[in-house]
Amino acid sequence: MRDYSRRVLLGLGLGAAAAGVAGCGGAKSGPGGRGPAKPRGGAQADAPVVKPIGDGSTADTGPQPHQPPAPVPLQPGETPPQFVVFSWDGAGEVGNGLFPRFLKVAKDHGAAMTFFLSGLYLLPESKRDLYRPPGNPVGASDIGYLSDEHIRATLTHVRQAWLDGHEVGTHFNGHFCAGSGSVAHWSPEDWQSEIDQAVSFVTNWRTNTGFTDLEPLPFDYGKELVGARTPCLLGQDNLLPTARKLGWRYDASSPGGEQRWPGKREGLWDLPLQSMPFPGHSFEVLSMDYNILANQSVNTTRGVPGNYPAWRTQATAAYLGGFRRAYETNRAPLFIGNHFEEWNGGIYMDAVEEALKSISDKRDVRLVSFRQFVDWLDVQDQRLLAKLGALAPGQEPAGGWRTYLTLG
């Protein structure tokens, strides 16, 4: 299991600053909420042509199944969709059943998600010497290596996630958040090394594990990988030049943002976790399970069980409050970050599931991956995006959307 007791609170502390601790979706819609999804290019999702890559750890199986139709530009005066992105840091299955649980939740409610896979989760501990983390000893990691059983389960669920239409990004490898070897101090060259190693662990798991009875991951990771989230939301400034060089399209590592329409940094879409209303408090909380946890139980993964029902209700209300503020005003996308962890009795998993179910059938809502969201952004009229970006959190468009988004 991962040791989150060693995490920093994103360098922003508790109390008033704790905000920084650390199409139409429906029950019968495909990912992205635009009706039953179909494989792009007319390929049959159940009969792909498998072209092994490298040692056969991955394979080119053609267009990804269950993708929404190609995005179209928002028309002047048209009400923008309400995008919501649920994302998962690490994306390892450690025997608690949370990965398959949320694959089912997503399928039941027409949601696409982003899974930021930690490359180290596909490397056996017996092969830890293959990992050379920048600024840290060979084989070091601030998260645990998975057992062979859990590596197998992670491979199975990552494979299924992609076939279900979800995105596979990266959460890099060793999750270093403190000390001289923290990712906060890494250079662009350090990030290049870390990325190269993460990709290597994903694309060579068959060689590294010796497993011969599992099917390959059904994608070319070199093409699939277009975005990331850094450990503890640290180190983005030096990551971006490397990410741009690699042709990535977005980064989700900003250390806290507002509920506004995003812009670009160094050529990549900057998609931060966001401050959202925190019921019962005058300050806001970052839109991630760990940050709600840190405010409720003072940075421990086990609080007082008697508080769990109230904390679950509060966490759910925070997610729904963030959703309503955007949905009823500026329609800024909502980005929610999660971990497959049972902190405080699993209440944050229950809260995010309840929130997803509650918003999935609302008009104009699109539950998409980050990749699908930037697909939409990239085809939009920049003048309309600029007008959307000018709206502050909770600010309604003057005169309504028909008036506000009319180009003169």
C-alpha cells in the first residue's frame, strides 16, 4: 500500500489556505455524454487487429472504442456544455476492489475518466534496481511497490479501462514530495528521465514481470500518453518544457486553481484542480479526496469513526457545490482528483460515486476524460474561449448565453 502519511499538504497548509492542501451525460449515454458511443473509424471494438509492440507488453489494436463523436465548435450564442472530469492518481489495484468498482460506475453512468497510471506499479519489487529516480537512490520510492498479484490486477483493469473508452495518462513513478530529491526540485532533464522510465515500465512489463499469460495493454503508449499529474502537484514549471517537447497536450499539475475556463501554459492546456465551496467553512477546499481528508482529519488517513457519516455528507456536498456553482453560472469545467484508497472508512469513494451519480443525468453535462476535453477545446473559436475565460467563478454571463457569446 502507498504511504500517504509522508505527503506534504501541497505546501499551502490548513485553515484558511486549505483550498490547496496537497455534451449531455446520461445513464444510457456513452463516454462524453453524447449518446451511444461507437468506435472511431468504424472498427469493431470486439474484434481488433492486434499488432504487438516491442516485447508484446502493449499492442496497436486500432482506434480506441467507445469514444464520443468528433467535437464541433460551439456556435455564437450557444450554451456551453458542462464538462466534468473525474481522474485517478496512481491507478493501481491493491486488492480493495476500487478500480473495478469505478469502472462499473463509469459504465453505468456514461462517464469517461482519466487514469494517471504510476509506471512503478507495473515493476516488480525484485526489479527495483531498474528504477533510477532523479535525485534519489536507485530503486527508491515514496510509494510502495506492488505485489505480483496486484500488478496482475492493475494490468487487467488498465486494459479494461482503455477498452471502455477511458484515458491512460501518467502519475510518473516514485512520488517524491519532500526533501532534496522532491519533484519540486527536478530539472527538465530530470523529468525527461522520469518520463522515459515510466513509459519503459508500462511498455516492458512482460519482460520485467515474466508474466506470459496476460494479454497486452491494447494501446501504443507512446501515442496514448498526452498528459499527466505530478506528485503532490509539485514541479510543473520544469515539467512543462519537457512535456511540450514530447508533444503532450495538457498538464493537470497546477497547485490549485479557480473554477474558470482554462488557458494554456507553454503551449499546453493548464488544467488545475480547483478550489470549491467547503460546507461549514469560510474557506474553500481543493477538488481532490486527499485534500478534503486533510481538512477533516488533520492529515491522517484514519479519523474518528463516529465522524465518518458527517464527513461523507460534507465531502459529497463539496463536490456537488462545486458542480452547481459552475453549472448554474459560468459553466467552467470541473476537475475532480481521486485515489483508490479507503481513507476514513472509504467515505471519499462513496462521496465521489454519489456526486457522479447525481450529476450524470443533468442536461448539458458531459463526463469526459482530460484528453476528450482538450479535443473539444482545440476545435473552438478562440474568441469564444476568451469570453468564457473572462467569467469569474460563480459569475453568470451578462444577458444570458445567447447575448454574452454573440460575436460582434
